[in-house]
Amino acid sequence: MTDKAGGAGRNLPPLSLHVPEPQYRPGDPVDHAGFNRGEAGAVARPSIDADPATMRDHAYGLIRVLDDAGQALGPWDPRLDPERLRRMLRDMALTRAYDERLYRAQRQGKTSFYMKCTGEEATAVAPAHALDREDMIFPSYRQQGVLIARGWSLVDMMCQVYSNRADRLKGRQMPIMYSSREAAFFSISGNLATQLPQAVGFAMASAAKGDTRIAAAWCGEGSTAEGDFHSACTFASVYRAPVILNVINNQWAISSFSGFAGAEATTFAARGVGYGMASLRVDGNDALAVYAATEWAAERARANAGPTLIEHFTYRAEGHSTSDDPTKYRSAEEHAKWPLGDPVARLKQHLIAIGEWDEARHAAMDQAVAEDVRAAQKEAEGIGVLSDGLHQHPFATMFEDVFEEMPWHLREQSEQMADERKKAGI
């Protein structure tokens, strides 16, 4: 390089790059004493039509409702009746029991793959309760709690995981990538962040048709580095689409921590600020705070006041998937010492604190949901599991459900395949 172009010969320090590094690695002691949670009930609740420019602080603070004693405090307290709280608690417990059972099934070779949402149940179950049943869900791969909270069949979900004869997707999706038109649950995609522009498109179409349904989408914090995330934010902001964009900041992508997606520099909620969107950062392990934030965003969308980006600050308690070993890259103490606790335990504590629950009823509930999952598994496995082989779905199904009307070349191929199999006596 020349002196003019590169400054060669000048007395300047060499340039350097910053490489993000997690605070704790395997074997390190964990101390979250310096973590600033803020105070429960301290964050103001703006009106649903508030100008995003007046809400900048909401992208940097942390909306909390439950304090350490399990009391609900402040303006974000949704004041839910005890029966609703008990249903939310049961749905989270059922989601956790479902995860545990399917995780073991994968280890037993009954399916090829599984992903748990342990520690993140509130980020799916609470929004499902806050949204209308007809609102369209555009999930990522840890929102099984939405289907469970909407009362969807555990057997149907398990059949998809097992890719058996009753799998509505006919074995053509990875396990846990559910789809249910009837539950307003859009097909899960393994391609990161693609569901966000789809959600915005649905919301725009709903508004253009004068419908009343809004959309809600989920992605992980790592996916906010994908181009589709930013495309979705642009269209949502420009057209004020009635959509909620949920970013699940669980601190870890597969083997890499959130700093590689930008967490060291700012919050993920702050990404919405640059697009002129209302942006909230919420304690993702506080089911009441998550419910309240979703309810606020839904009311804002229905009032045609624009989209909302919500960062759910939570923690991935387990591995990224059954293909991942978190002990290779993070301290084993992190989960136990996570300063925002466990979402199931915190909602349980709240119900006990207000006199609407007790340890005996909680133990009975845990046993009941475990029995429900066990019965569903027995029924689903009676239909078949992945290890039974790929013959469970006729080969002809590979040509189905691709086009609304099968084109001539696929029809021709299907007929040729049928003839060849007939000649071979298959």
C-alpha cells in the first residue's frame, strides 16, 4: 500500500478486531451479582397508541411484574383471574413434560431429532393465552407451547415427531417442525427468520382485506442477524402492519453466545427502535410480564397503531437440540444460577402467594400432565415410530401437496413410478 492510501510509515497503532467471548466457559464459576434486573413493577406502561419515539427506554429496561416473593407489582400487572393463571401454569408444566418424554424417545432411537424449550415455556404459553385463538402464529422451533396452550392434540404432535402413518406432513418435515392450519399455526421452517416476513405479509393482507386477525412471529436472538429479520422490520414499520415480532433472547445459539449477534453492544429490542417500531424488553421468565407485553402489543395492532418488537430475555436451559452438547461451550452452573429463575417455579410461587395454589395441588398436576403425555405417547407409538422404517408413507405421497393442482410432468412421473413398482411386484 502507498503512503497516501494506507498511511505506511506513520506512527499509528495497528488495527485490531474485537471477538466476542462469553462471560463463562465450561468449568468456570458463575456469579451474576452484577446483573441488573431492575425492580419489578418499575417500568411505566404507555398507552397503546404511544409514539415509538417516546418509548425508547422500553427497549433498554426490563419489564417485570413478579418480584422475588411472587407478588405482582406495577402497571404491567395484567390482573388475571386465578383460573387463567392455573391454566397457564398447567400448560407450561404440560409443555415441559412433553419435552422430557420426547427427548427420551429420541435417545431411544424412536425419532431422529428433538428440540426442547425448557426454561422458555413462558415465552410461548403466555402469548398464546394473550392472543385471540384465530390470530396467526408464525413460530420458530421452540414454540410447541403455543400448540399445547391452544389445546392441540399431543398425539398429533407426536405423530409428526415420529413421522409415522398419522403424520399430517407425511414424513416430509424434520421432527418438531409442526404445522396446523386449524390451530392457526404456520408451518415451521428450518431456515432461520423466514417466518418473520411471512408474518408481516399475512398481517398486511389481513389489514388490506379488512380482517380482524393479527399475526405474531418468533425467532431467536441469533436470527436477528439474518436479512429476513430486517426485511420484516422494514415492511412492518413502513406499512404499520398489525404484527408482533418476538425475539427470544435465550443467551445461546447452537454453540455460540448472543454476543455474536450483537448482544454486547445493545439490546435486541433496540433493533426495533431504528425502524421506528414500538419496542419492549421483557423478563421472559415472568409469565405475567410476557402476557402483559403481548396483550399490549396485540391491542396496539388491533387499534392500527403499528407493529411491536418484543425481546424476551430468558435462558436456554438445555442444549440447542439433541445434536448439541452444551457442556462443551458453557458453564454447567449457568442455568442453576440464572438470575431470573425458572418460569414454572415463579408462576407457581405467585399462585401460592395469593392463596390460589399449594404444593399438594402442584404435585398432583405434575403427575396428571405426566400421565397425559404418557398416554398420548402410547397411542402415537402404536401407530408407528421412525425406527419402523420409511415404508409407513406410500411412495406416491411424494407427489402430493406440492402444487394445488398437480402439473402434467409430476402426474406423468407418478404414473411411471406406479408402473415400475407394479412390474417389480412392490
